[in-house]
Amino acid sequence: MLGLLLSCQTFFSGERPEDLLREGGYGGEEFHRFLLMCRSVWREYETFPETGWSLEYIRHDGTNTLGGLLRKGDLLYVIFRGSQAPGDRTDLGQNLRFLPRRPPFGDQPSVRIHRGFLEKYLGIRDDLHQALSRDPPGRIVFVGHSGGGALGVIAFYDLVGRLPEIEMSVVTFGMPRVFNRAGAAWFQEHHSRVLRIVMGRDAIAGVPPAFLGFRHVGRLVRVGDRSLLPLFSFRDHWPGYRDFFAPPE
């Protein structure tokens, strides 16, 4: 049992948000905005909260997948909704379909992806491709919390080679493991372009367990408290990120 728990948890120290700021990267205000984006795809809204920016939604009801396309000039944010499990049975079922599957895209025959997350992405993939073809941006930032982060890294894997003229990056919060070892090796080339923010002892960031062959991808950024106990925290998964990055009153 102890071995199972340890295989689920991530013990790497990672970096801190201030490390990114020293490099000219994102700071707390930007992370707060990204979290607002994640909430903007929890259901469909007419505008992005607090800005009035237009949101275009893409959805697949069969897998309960919702994405939002938020444009700001030549910059496009592609935001994926996080899992609504356990309240939503469709998402719960997709989360449990964790046996890895080879994706129908990419040029790496040994790469495998969490089956449930891959099926959710495939549900909206054509609509995403059509939107990018209709109005190509100069830069894309994929954003997602929890399962939404999983869809973000899958989209990056799908599109970064197909659209090399577009600058792409990913920002995730509390993302679970998505790829196998070969997939993680592929992401090493793009390590600095994928941020994986993990709050304290976020329980979802430790699943599926590593002994099933899954590996994390991206540049690990640690926030919050990592005391020895508890080993896992669902509050750290949400609202931990919201509270940590909330602007001062």
C-alpha cells in the first residue's frame, strides 16, 4: 500500500513562480487571469468575465468536452474545461478509461496517451482545427485546470508540428499524468514551453500512478505548502490555486 501511495505522489521540488518572473515570464497576476479563463469554460458564457472579450466555444456532448477560444489581437488562448467528476458521470467514466492508447496523430509510434483524455480531445479536434484554419493566430497559449490541462498538452502534441509557423505554449494547473514514457521523452524538447503548476499536495497531480507507465510532462512549478502530512489534498486541487493566486484586496 505504501508503494502505491508513493507511486501516485510527486516528490520533485520543482521551481517557484518567482523563478519565472526573473526570466521575464509569467507572474501572479497572469496566473490569476489564466484561472479566470479556466472558470470561463466551466459553462458557456457570452463574454469573458471582467473584460468583455469574445469567447467562441467548441464542444462535444458525448464526452462532456468544452473548449473556449479567446482572442486578444494576434494571440489566441485555447482553454479546456476541467473534469466535472465525480458529479458528472460522463467525465467520471472518461477519467477511469486510463489505459493508454496510441493517438491517430503525431509521428512517434511509441507514444501513448490516457485513453479517456484522448477521446475527449478527439471529440473537439476537428472543430479546433477548423477554427485555426479559418483565422490563424500568431501565437497560441493552451490553458487548463485538471483534466483541462491534460487536453492542453494533447493539443500541443497534436498541433506544434502541424503548425510550426505559430508560436505555442501551455499553462496547466493540477494536471494529472497523461503520456507514457515515450511521450514524456518527446516533450523534453519543448520542456520550457509547457508549465505544470502544482499546488501543495494536490491529489489529482499524482494520478494515474507512475507504476502504470504514465509520466508527467512540462516544467514543474510548485506553489503553496508541502508539509509532510497529508500526502494528498483535494482542497489543494481547488480552491487552492484560486486562493493562492487571488490578487490582494
